Amino acid sequence: MNCQFHVIALKTPIIHPGDDLTARLCDAAEIAGGFQDGDILVIAESALATAEGAVIRLSDVDPSQMAKSLGTTYEIDPQLAEIVLQESDSIAGGIPGHLLCFRNGTLLPNAGVDDSNAPPGTVVLLPKNPDGSATRIRLEIQTLTDMYLGIIVADSRTHAMRLGCSGVAIGASGFCGVGDERGRADLFGRPLQVTRSAIADNIASAAELVMGEADECIPAAIVRGLGLPITEEEGIEGIEASKCLFMGSALNGYPAGVGTEQDSGTLKKSPAR
């Protein structure tokens, strides 16, 4: 990978259901100077989902009793809670305003259902098949421009114990989304044992800096100069919840007798002996 790169914002008109998103992105790229071989194109999941018609009007939703209960407990519109239930594999919990959900092996708020940048009274779902959509758009751009790109479908997410959102890749095509650093030596010659590089997530976060979260109308960005090989790969390698440090700890509980004691439900350090 190269030691420097730059990010180019692609500004478009507002995306509506049924729009040809690939054509919109190609038009925006042409204004910015066109695509180049090796570019990584990052696309906001909300723009992709909207173009694919994944928009639901809240007034059309009849909330179930469970949705009403969740709405009361977590201070959420019961119609929104019903959509979240339908989009989730299971509900892990929540805080006021948000449910924490399992969906397709990923833990995320409100199952990715979002009313930001959605028309009033509606919400936008996550794309049904972000990897497949990334491949489709990659091949369409290749046909239209004869340029070989990588594609990322990006969402903005919060992270454990961190304030604010950063980019995360929920779909990818055309390059390796996770690098394997295991076996390489560190500064002192020790071989790395577990290190992986979240290449697609890091690119998504870089693009988010120019794409924004509000009324910028920048649903995509080109990340140029990374020097990543363009391949036919699709998808991003993940891990199951039990092997995740954060989720595994939550699911398995803190092991007893490891220098801690429980006091009124609060985990405290044991006094020095």
C-alpha cells in the first residue's frame, strides 16, 4: 500500500427510489475529473438503499405488542420499533432512543434502520445485499468507463466507549477488505500474532470525512492513490460473536476469581495484598 492518498467528494442531486445510482455517480465523477484505474469508490449505504427502494413510510406500519413494549421501554416510536424487529435477527438490549440488534452476524443500532437523510415520515433500511450491490456497481462502472475500481458500501457507526461516529464497510467488491499482518515482525523483531488490518473500514472512515452526515449531498467519494490491487473479491471477512473481544466478554460474562470482587453489582479491583 502507498504512503499517501487523497479523497475526492462526489456531489449529486438528492437520490430518489428507482434512480440509476451508477449513472449518477459516473456523472459526478466526470465533473471531478473522472475515475482512474485503482480508485476505491465509497458509497453511502443510505444512498444505495434509497435508490434500491428500501424506504418505508412509518404510517404504513402496524406495530405489534412487542414493538409497543420496546417503544415504551426504550422511548422509541413503536412503528420504528416494529421495523427494527422485522429487520433484526434478535434484540440484545438498548438505551433510550436505540435498540441494539443482531443482524446477519453483526451487532448494530436499530438494525441499521435510519431516518437521517430520509424523506419526512419515512425510514431507510440497510441494503439487502451490499456485497452484491457493490459488485454490480463495480461491473457497471467498468463497462461504462473501462476503469477497474474497488467499491465499498459504507455506513457510519458508533464504537464501544467512544463518542461520535466513524465509517464502517458493510459491503465491498474488487479488493481485499481485511489485511493479514500475522507473521510480520514488529519494530523489535517479534512476529505479530493476531493483527489484522481493517482496510475497508479505514477507507470508509477516510471517505466519511468528506461525505459528511448532514445536508452535504455527497453520497460517495473516490479514495485515490492507495495502490491496492483490484481483484474479483467480494465481501469482508468477519468473526462470530463468541470470538469478538467485546461481544465475547458480554456473552460469556467476566470470569470469577481474577483479581476482582463484586460489590452491589459493581466490578471493583481487589485490594492489594
